[in-house]
Amino acid sequence: MRLHRTRQSSSVPPPRSVRTPRRARRITLPRLLGSLLLVTAAGAAAGSGPAAAAPAPRPLGQVVPAPVEAKPGGSPYAITAGTRIRVESESREARRIADQLAGVLRPSTGYALPVTGRGSDGIRLRLDPHDDASGAEGYTLRSNPGSVTITAREPAGLFHGVQTLRQLFPARVERNSRQEGPWTVAGGTVRDAPRYAYRGAMLDVSRHFFSVAEVKRYIDQLALYKLNKLHLHLSDDQGWRIAIDSWPRLATYGGRTEVGGGPGGYYTKADYREIVRYAASRYLEVVPEIDLPGHTNAALASYAELNCDGVAPPLYTGTNVGFSSLCVPKAVTYDFVDDVIRELAALTPGTYLHIGGDEAHSTAHDDYVAFMNKAQAVVGRYGKTVIGWHQLTGATPVGGTVAQYWGYDRTGADERKQVADATARGTKLVLSPADRGYLDMKYDKDTELGLSWAGYVSVRRSYDWDPAAYLDGARPGSVLGVEAPLWSETLTNSAEIEQMAFPRLPGIAELGWSPASTHDWDAYKARLGAQGPRLSALGIDYYRAPEVPWAAE
Ligand code: TNX
């Protein structure tokens, strides 16, 4: 019996943060010669310090997402052959972050960069329990000729500070082979902390299944831009993607295919734990979603008793929505919901559990309300906070529930008002407007991948809105943050994920992180354009949106 695809278990963890995609990793003779030349040039430059005609270091504020404050001042810092990375605190997490930074810097600089203890020089990572200004995720980065010091109250802040530091070096620092220096950072101070606590991205692993290695690759990319939530859409009509011991056929049968009839797949519990662990090591919390009571054909096909008529439908490989529903009156439905949520909650260390609730077009309204109210209680019983798509506000959200708003410019006033009114009763909001934040919408009429039901979403359109002012009538303070969903009806691999996510994902990340006062399309598009060579160095084949002034590669 074939349990699951070998694709997900064959993955070897990438040795460094983001690898070049398979198709771009072929080594051609000119490329080989090119890198040999570079190695020679780097060898000649090594140890000789910054060359006389070295380009000026990147301005401190030229990072995405924009920092709260960047004050230039003094002479730059430069990494040399003798540089050490210093962990200034007795903290295994700080040590791990230092090792991750070394993993980025060593291949491209060609320096040993040992990770060691305290000292006044080098790249210093310092945890300061009294650094209240940094909060849970912020940091301060100070650069002068003697050292670059990142200080934070929490390890998450150190990690985010390290992402900023990566962007202050030349883009080629992200390459896997030795590059020419100098490796300088402008002098001065960056102070930084996020605007919102919830900064997410969603990956739909149901419509097409993505291997653990593909999910890890996306996690690395999200971490670069300081996102802190990975929402996994683990079930839908086309596939059930997580092993549930008490209902094994959900995965072994319901996970057997995907849109277009491909082989599908699912995560074993060990696979899922590995994703959670990897995400946590990049300071992302996994938010698992089981979509209920609609979007459930894969479950209904796996267990006949879940259907009102007791007949299992066939597996589904098309792209329609709204045709499936759990059987609300049947008792067994709630055994199923309880088992699935219990097992998933036990696997998930994070706060949230997402129960879907969207497009339940085949569930009568009263049934929907009754069902969602029961399902919310189950999530609470297993110690998690409910997130649901914003239709959940049509039921009775329990206090502290999070509604994920995915409306768009044509969403009716009544629907918007229903969501806004719920915030007066304590519902919190994560904003994913489909015509702004949906990464699966086409950029324009020529985009090959993606869908267009919410219209085309240009890079500017996805960036140019204010989460705090987006939903009329929402209680101030009810917005927890933003999330960029990526539905995968048309996407089958990492290269396709990246064509849609880049360059729009950094813009959503900036809306979640940067102060509203930094919001300015013209300034942003220049900073984004400077990310081009960096994305290329990471092996990300981003969409060259014509509205962005891309820096020369
Ligand atoms: C709507 S947005 C859906 C998904 C589709 C997506 C495609 C939402 C909560 N439901 O089922 O995959 O559109 O863009």
C-alpha cells in the first residue's frame, strides 16, 4: 500500500537558508568559468581590506520592510578575514541565530567567521532583558568601524535584526559561492519594531500538494521579510494533507490526488512537526487550517458515514468551490470534528487553529450557524484560539475569535458591516483583502499563472492601502495584522509559488511591519527595486513588474 508520496520524505534539508531552484541550478560551462573568475578575484581581494574605489555601503534605511528609524552616522563597519560573530548572552537561541547568520555569510565572503563568546569587536548579538523599547520582536542595530551590535529583548528581535543586517550587505552576500567584497555596513543606528503582531502568509497545500522541502523554502523566504505566521490550508475538496490517527483514510485516501489529477500527498505527523520546528527556528508560528463545513469533499470521499445520504462521493480534481458540506445534523460529524481538532491541536504549539468557514454554499444558513458555533467550542476545549474566514461573523464568534477578512472592492456593504460590527463585540481582524493581498491573483492580463476573480493585483495595488483604515466601522485596535494567502489551483512547484509571491509578498510584509508614517509608494518602489539582485542571488525568479525600477543584476 502506498502511504504517501516519496517526494516529501526524500528531501534533504537545504544547507543554507534559501537554495537555488532545481531548474536554475544546472551548471553550464560559461557559468562555471564565471564563478572560477569570481573566486580568483575574491581571492585577490581577500585580506586587502576595502578597495580604494569601493562603492558606498547601502544606506541604513534601504531595507524592506522599512525600519522605524535609521540614523546614519560615523564610518562604516567591514567584515574581514578575522571577523568573529559574538554571542553576548548565554542563550541557545542566540547561538542558533548566530550560526544561521554565519551560514549566510561564510559561503559568499569566504571567511571563517567563527561563532564565539563575548568581546567588543565583530558582529555582536546581545539579548538585554531590560530592553523594553524592543518589545517582543524589535531590535536595535548599531554599526561603527569596530563592530555591528544587534540588541533585542527577545531572540525573535535578534533574528529580525539579523534579517536587516543581511540586507545591509551587498546583494551577492546571499550567493552560495565566494564573491568579491568589500563587505561593509554603513555607520549609524537602526531602531525597529513591528506595527502589527500578526504578519502572515498562507500556503494552500490542498489544491496542489507541496513537499516539506518546498514549504521550508517558502518559510525561509517569509522570514527574510519578518513575517511571523505561516498559515497552512491543510484540507479542501481536492485533498486532505495531514495524518489523523483516528481517521486514517482522510490522508491515505483523501490525500491521494490534487487539482488536475496529480498524485497529491500528505504530511505525516513527523513531517508536520518538522515544518513546525523549522518555522519556529525562523520565528514563524504555524497556523493550521481545517476548512469546515464546506470545502470538505476529500473528507466526505474518505468516509461514507460523514455524508447525509451515507454515500461517499468520488475524489475531486477540479477547481469549483461551494459544492461540499459536512452533514450538520449527524452526531458522527462532531466525533470527526472533535478527533481532528484534538489531534491537530496536540501537534501544534501555536495559539491559533483555523476552522475555515468560507463559501459554505451547500450548507443551509441555520445549519452553518449551528455547526460553526459547535466547532468553535471544540477549538476552545483544546486550548486554541479560533480563526475563521470572515463568514464566521455570520455565526456567533466567541470572544477573542479572529476573523480573516478576504472581501474585495465588490464585497457588499452588508457583508462588510457584519464583519465591522463583530469587532464591536470583541472579534479581532486579520486582513487579507482579495484584491490587495491575494498572491494568486494575476498581476495583469498577461500573467500566465493565477486567477482573476478579484481583478488584477499589481505590485502597487497590493502595497498601496492602509490596514488600519481598510474596513469602515471596524473598532480601532481590532486589527491584529495582515496575511497574504496563496491559493494553489494553478501552482505546482516552488518556482511557480515564487513568481506569484515575489515581488508582492514583501509589500504585504511591509504593511504588517513598518510604521504607517513610512508608507509611500515612490519610496517603497525604489527600496523594492533594490531587492531584485538580492532575490536573484537567492535563486528566486521574481516577476519583473514594469512599475518597479529594478536595480541592475
Ligand atoms: C476563494 S478566499 C477561496 C478559495 C479559493 C480562492 C481562489 C476563500 C476563503 N476561499 O477556496 O482557492 O478563492 O482565489
